[in-house]
Amino acid sequence: MSVNIRKVEVFSFENKKMTFDHFKGNVLLIVNVASKCGFTKQYSGLQKLQDKYASKGFKVLGFPCNDFGNQEPGALEEIKKFCSVSYGANFQLFQKVHAKGNTTEPFTSLNKVDPAGDVEWNFEKFLINRDGDAVARFKSSVDPESTEMIKAIEKLLD
């Protein structure tokens, strides 16, 4: 099922309400992130994607989530500092969210993307085209720099 998220409301890092219309015309990779997870090393790969494709209109958007194993317990400032110092990651972070159940956007909407269902763990990734449609979903085990991920991103950027 295709889901358009342009009108979905989220809260910025600074706790300002916004919609994904703010990113109109960009290809987005939305990720539920956690600082104490076995997949945390993916911060580095996510930043490399951001750096490589930013000039073509690509953005990584991170949504800290503490739903899985209490692996994102810190405050936002701590999370941001950890990402920057430990992994050189400076892509945009948002307010903490829940990634499972019908509780918090953007995942309430994104959970309808095939294969539909709740996010199962940290670092699940959703690829959004320039029109705001969620077009692909990648499980936590899919590395951001994998051939599968890069092909999907480049296809949308061409």
C-alpha cells in the first residue's frame, strides 16, 4: 500500500509542529533511531548517504524511539551529541516518538507501507519519493550502504 505523508504532522527537534510538506521536492529516508542498539553503527552509514546525495535533494530524518529494549533512554540533546561525537552524524533529528501501534506519527502512517505492520525494531527505514509517497520499507538488518538501499535511493533521485 502506498502512503502519502506530506500532511502528516511531526514535531521538530526544537519541538515545533510541522508537516512533511516542509521537505516537498526531496527524497527522504525516515528512520527510527536508538543510541544503545546493536544497529546503532548504522548512524555512520546514514550520514554517508546524507553527505553523498544531499546535493541531489536527499535527506535522512531520524526519529529517536525508546520502544525496543529501552535503547533510547536519553534526552534529545544527549542523543544529538552522541550521534555527532560517536558517528559524525548530523542529519536532522526530531522529537522522540513511538514506532509501534497507532500512537505517534510518522510511524502511525508509515506502518501501513508494505509489508504493513508495526515497526519491529530500531533502525527500520522508510524511503519517501519527492511527492511524499512512501515507496519502500527496509528492515533494521538492511545496511544503509547496501546495494539494495543505494539502488532504491538513486532510482528516486534520477
